Amino acid sequence: MRLASLLFCASLALSAPAALAQTTPAPATSAAAPAWTASLATALQQAKATNKPVLAVFSGSDWCKPCIMLKQEVFDKPEFAQFAKDRLVLARFDFPRSKKNKLSPEAVKQNEEAAAKLNKEGSFPLVVLLSPEGKVLAKTGYRPGGVAAYDAYLESLLAKK
């Protein structure tokens, strides 16, 4: 009797994921994930072509707690994608420390070149707003309050340009 019960439970457990996959709808997204470039030169070219400012983000994705929080609470949200879509050119420069997250030599070089121009202090996270011509409009970092508060803050910084 125990063996039959065990086999029955095991068969239910094995069939449950397939049944759930058939009945669970895919989550709807309100905006596609924004495209982030890893090249400051490319970001500035796009900014000039579209007359949009650049949002350059310097992060330590696997060691900097505020960097991780900023990404999770703001940049990974569909509301940010919607906000940034017609307003910003996005560039991310990451400085991971873990061997498993090691960047290619080319990516390290690009990130270090961007940091030499915009993040000489080595601040993390650092968010830099640049004009399409490359002029620094504002520097900021992590701010609590989530995506709506951050988008409003960025909007206020852009209004000052």
C-alpha cells in the first residue's frame, strides 16, 4: 500500500509541471527591456543621432549592494523601460569582482575608458546624465523609493539641462 501511494504521489509530482505549463499564461510586459550599450562612444553617437541624453551607469553588479538594489528596484522594471524608451540612450559599465562574472578584456577596456572620463572617483553606483554632446549634466547614485520616484528624479534632472 505504501509503495502504491508513493508511486502515485511521484507520478503526480512529475506531471504537475507539465500541467501547469499548459494552463499558466505567460506574464504580460508593458514595455520591452531597454537596450543598454557597453560603449561610451556608441552611446554618444546614438545620443547625437537621436538628440537624447545619455544615462551612463557605473556598477559593481556582484559586490555593490546599492548597485544591485538600483538595478532590481529601477532598471529592471518595465516602468523604467517605458520611461527611458523615448527619453534616454542607456549605457552600463560594470565592474564585477567574482571570477564567474569576469568580463572579456575588451569589455574591461571599454569600462575603464568610460570610468577614466566620467568616474575618476570610483563611485558605485554612479549614474551620469550626459548631453548628446557629452557634457555632464548631473551625477547621482542610488535613491530609495523605487522606479516611480527614480524616474521622477531623473525627469527633474533632465528639466534642468
